[in-house]
Amino acid sequence: MDRLFIQAKPIIHRLKEAGYEAYYVGGAVRDYILKREIHDIDIATSATPMEVKSIFSSTVDVGIEHGTILVIHEGRGYEVTTFRAEARYVDFRRPESVSFIRSLKDDLRRRDFTINAMAMDEEGIIKDPFNGREAIEKRCIKTVGSATERFGEDALRLMRAIRFVSQLGFKLDSRTEEALIQQAPLLQNIAIERILLEMEKLLKGKKVKRALKIARKSKLNHYWPAIFNQDYIIDQLIEMPIEELTLMERWLLALYLEKAEEPQKQLKKWKMPTKEIKKLQRALSFLTWRMKNKWTNVQLYRAGKEIAGMVEKVVCVLQDKSPHLVTAIIYEQFAEFPITDRSQLAITGTDVLKWTQKAPGAWISQLLNQLEEEILNQRIPNEREMIRGWVKAWENPSSNKYSKH
């Protein structure tokens, strides 16, 4: 049994000693069967939230209205949720109300897919009333009960279905796929932030092309906010060797294919964090330049190791080449540079002001930019006294070999 299950065992024991049922549930059980890395342990129990709180001394009410209590054990938090049944869904995302029950089977019945509707006791015995293990063996994503009802209850499950296709390399059960095609418009009711979380997991998956094909076929992508909602983008992506690209590189490639005049606006439609938007904008600028030019030392330096690596991998994919090892080559070039960022200069802007006795201004940045180029092109060494002489010469271009232009 995985160490994370073992670490959580005392919680199961305490609940059982108090007379309640308790099981590991959800993705951890699925991943245990699949021999995938387990990240979080969730526990389901017949004990009500108040009964859970009475058993454990350290708890946090993280979602008590939905039956979830965070139990702190040896410095780690575990979500313990009461078996529950759900009333009708009113917003295609959450039930109108939940009621606490004592039946494990009825609790598992409300879950999305059979692969996620299994439980395991502390001895490793699997409870599988909806044949999730069989679905795993068949490598199949199948809803618990009616697919139309499950997607109608929570439209985010439309994204989760194809996300699992990408992550696990499974296929959709035929009835599940039929319902996904019919219910695709329901995705309009889901917050963009939630769609983005699923989209990024989908884009990170090893079978991302398979998932994108389903999104295209079902027209689910038409309800995404930007970029991937264009069929021609998906059509191109699934023909390219994108398997070795990272999440951000896949976003970058899609942005380039779209040729949007204002990529920032497109990414903002996805409610992407500002830091990531700026990074992708910068990478797109260098990618557009790189598709028409070969790297120079200066451009490589300006891009920086990370952005240059991203760009070069995407260039390979656009040229139908494998990006395997290309970042290593870029990194080797960086290793030969006398400096890899401005902080490595032997002088600072303060030194320049002191030597020139001039007022601060934009000219300092211009000078440092030119200095970096001189050092990168090995026209002067990165040594303080040599640079001091170069600065003095830069001040008087008419009387020496250095020029400001």
C-alpha cells in the first residue's frame, strides 16, 4: 500500500473505533490501481461532520455545509467527507442541497465516472459497486449511471471527461461520448476559471491530441473562451509532434498558430494569471522573430535561457522536427556566454552615474544595453576597469572607437 494511505490509516482507525464506516475514496484509489503517483488522500465516512469533529482534536471547517472537515494528523491535512446524497442541481455546477446518509454505495452513486466511484478500506480491499475496476481494465471513461444526467448535474464534467482521456490515455464509453456531444452547450454555464483548471490539466496530458479530437468532434471547444475554440487551431495541433512540449509551450504554439494581433486579450479571456500572460507574450515575440531569423548571441541573451528554450522547441515542432535535446543545445550556448543576465555585469548603474557625473535618465539603460552587447560579442571583457574605460569612451564617441549608435 502507498505510504500516503499508510500515513492516513490512523484517521480511518479512529473513525472505525468510534463505530463509523470510513474509506479512502476518489482519485487516490483510481491512481493506486493504475500504479500512478498519488497526490492527495480523501476519506469518506458515515460519521456526520459534527461526529467527525468530536472524534478528532484538530479540525478545520473547510466545507462543513457539504459535509467536509479537514482533519489535521501529524501536521498534514486530510479531507474527511460524510457520505451524502445530493438534491437537484440548479446551476449546472452545484446541488441545491446535500443530505448526510449512512450508505457508502449511495455516496459513490453521485460521483462522476466509474473510475472515480471506488472506495478502499484500510486493508486495501476495494469496494466497487459500479465496476470502476472493469472500466480501468478496458481503459474506458464511463459515467456512473446516465451520462446525460451526470453532465446535466455538473457541466464541468464535460471537461473532466476529456481531461481524463488526455491524462490517462483512456477512451470515452460510447454512451458517454454521445451525451458529451449532446450536452456540450452546457459548458457555457461554467466559470472560465474552472474551465481553465481543467484545460491546463488536459494540455499537460500525454494523450492531449486524443482529447482535442473529441473536443473538436463534439464542438465542446466552441464553448472555450479563446484560441482553442478555433477548429483550425486544433486541426493543426493534432497533426504536429507536440508530445514533448510542456504546458506553456503548447499554449505558445497555439498562440502562434492563431496569429492574433492582440494575444494578451486572447489570454485574458481565459482568465490566465498576469504573470503567465506576460511570459507567453514575451515568448511569442521572440518566436515570431525566430521563425524568420537565426539566433544571435544578443537575441539569445535578451530572450533568456527559459524563453529561448521554449521558443526553440516550438520552432522544431513548427518545422515538423522532434524537439528532443534542443533545450540542451540552447543551454550549452548560454554556458559559453561571459554573462547570462545583467546582474552579472562587473559594474552597476550607480557606478556609471559616479563615473560620468551625469543626471539619471533613460541613457543609463541604453548604455548598459550596449555594454551587454559588447561583452557578449567579446569586444570587451567583463572587467570593472576595462568597462570604466569603455564608459568614458562612450561619453565621447567623436574622439574614440566607441559609439553610442
